[in-house]
Amino acid sequence: RALDIAKWGTDMTHDPTLIESMIGILIQGIGYKKAMEHMDSLSPAEAKVALERLESFPKPAAFADIVRHEEMMVANTYKDVFQMSNVRGFQEGPEALTTGMAGQAVYNAMLLWYTKRGLIENYTGVMDEYARLAAMPYREASAPYEALTKRIDSGQGMNFLTRIVVPNMVRARWAYEAKAATQEIIRARLMLTLWKAEHGGKLPTSLSEL
């Protein structure tokens, strides 16, 4: 059942929007946490079945692809809002950012100051940088991620909409990598169970022997 939950979370990450990926990772985390609780009680036969199931999971979307998909979706939302000539496209209902004459005034002032192209290019420029970092190994990208996030928070070279809509990529990348690491830990523990069963209860001298 624990791996069923993890598989459900994995399936949710196939449509690589950021919010769906983070929800999928959360669900995977629940399943993996439960799986870790049962590692020591598995028989070799059960460990083999669990390992085969784990290795049948589809490969998740690369984090850089998730960032690119998020960038495309938000940029298209910008364009839709501009075509409507008001800001109500950001959020429907009574909680909309602005409506009526006030909304039109905010919209006109925003375009007068930033221009439509300026708003989109500022956002896509930041997301392009995040996507470039997302393609790097996590350890190498960690410091640049933090620096870029601080630059966004300080408003340096950012318009106010970019600061609002750019998600916290530092936390998102950490969650993505933590999930991958947990999955590898579970895989290693299952393989160790099988190794011990085949080698009289002895452990390998290194993980490379697994």
C-alpha cells in the first residue's frame, strides 16, 4: 500500500506543472515514509517484489522541464490578460485583484510604466535563469538559486508582477531532490536485504557491489 501511494504521487508528476509536481511529491513523500517504516520487517521475497515495483515507476519529469512548463503557462496567462484589457484574468470571483474602474486604472498604469513586452520579458528572463540552474546538479546550483531568489525578494531588476508570480524555486528544487534521494535510499535498503539473503547475512563492502 505504501508503494501504491508513492506510485499515485509519481503519476501526478507526469503533467509537469509546478503545482501538480509539488502535490505529487508530497503524496510520494507520504508513501515513501510509510515504506521506510516497513523496511526492516520485509522478507527477501517481499523485498524483491517491492524492488521490482519501485523500479517499474515511470521516470519523473526533469525539474528543468517543470520550470519551462511553468514559464510557458504564466506567460500565456499574461497574454490572455492583455487581450482582455483588464486585470480580472488573474483571478475570477469576489477575490479578484481589482475590478471595474479601479481595475482598468491599475491595468493602464501598469502598462504605462512597464509595457506589455516588458512585463513578459522580465518574467521569462527570470524563469530562463531558473531553468538554466535547474539543469545543473543540485549541489552546484544551490548557491546561485539562493542568490537569484534574494535578488527577486529585494526587487533588484524585477517588476512587481514578476515578484508576485515567480514561485519559490529554492524550496521546489529542494523538495524535488529530497524525493529522489528518498527513493534511492529505499531502493538501496531493498537491495541490501536481497544481498544479505544471498550472502549469509553479510553486508557488501561497498554499495557499488549491489
